[in-house]
Amino acid sequence: MPTFVADTAGAPREDHGAYVLERGNLEVNGAGVALLNWDCQDDRNPGLSQAEHEAILREALGLTKILWAYGHDPADGTLGHIDGTARFLDADTVAIGETSWGAETEDALAAACEAAGLEVVRVPAPGATDYMNWLVGDGFVVGMAFGDAEADGAAEALLTAAFVGRDVYMIDATSLWESGGGVHCVTNDQPG
């Protein structure tokens, strides 16, 4: 699929052999910093050390710093795609969820991000929800809503403040989330 999309868009592409990198498990800030979940990346590329992963990612993506989340919800078929845990709001600020199922992973990642000099904004997610899986497009942001007026409103306010000048649309994502996905998962983004 990546070859088809690159060829159709007339975009350059590089071949990095059999290395697997799923877009839902990559969050970059545009200034050389990436967030990934180790559980997913290790599962997709068994036998590689963390140093080997980092060397491949640094070379392929021009990264200067890689921050790892460790752990995932056992019910998560992706084994912890980062787009359900943490997202960059800008080059220096990362939003990290506060879920009932991922506190240890989220807290450890927040500490690592702060130690790396990033500002961390925590995003509460009551019950079985998660507000991290948004999509940023040209002039808009699509966020996930779950029918909790207070929590949905807080997520919308965060996105509105972070993405000034873009229209923010909150969509009912309950069935999507219950099926194991989110807005970013099913759409992803394509750099222009």
C-alpha cells in the first residue's frame, strides 16, 4: 500500500527492507523528536534491540530523539499504537492521556517527555474512552466524542486552543472505539 500511495501521489519513497513501521505507532513533532510504543514496534520487528530500532528510525526519519512508551491495554490489537496514548500539540508540547487502563504507561511516558524538555499536557479520559486519537487536516481537526458533555467539551477546548485557526469537529466515536480504532487510526494523515 505505501508503494501504491507514493506512486499515485508522485511522492518519493525509500525502501528500508523488511522493517515494519505502522503509522499509528509513530508520532513526530517536526523537529526531530518521535514517540513510539515499544511493545508494538518490538512485536512487528522481532529480534531487534532498542538500539537497532533507534538506528533505523534515526536514519530513515532524521530523528534526534526517540521517546518510548512501554506497555499497552491487553485488549488493544495494535499492541499499543502511540496515537491512542500521546500526540504532539506542537513541537514542544505533547498531550498524554489519563486513562483508567494505561496509567503506568502514560505516567512513565509523561516523565520521559518532561525529562527531555517537552511540556506535557494530560488529557483525562473517563471510563473506556480515549481522546488522543484525533486527525489534523488542512484547516480542521476531527476529535473523538463519547457522549460525556464535560469530558468531550474539555477535549474540544484542548484541540481548539492547540490548533488555532482550524475548525474543530467532535464526532461520536463510540462505535469506532469499541471496534478497536479511532479517527486517526482509520484515516491517518499524509504529509503535503
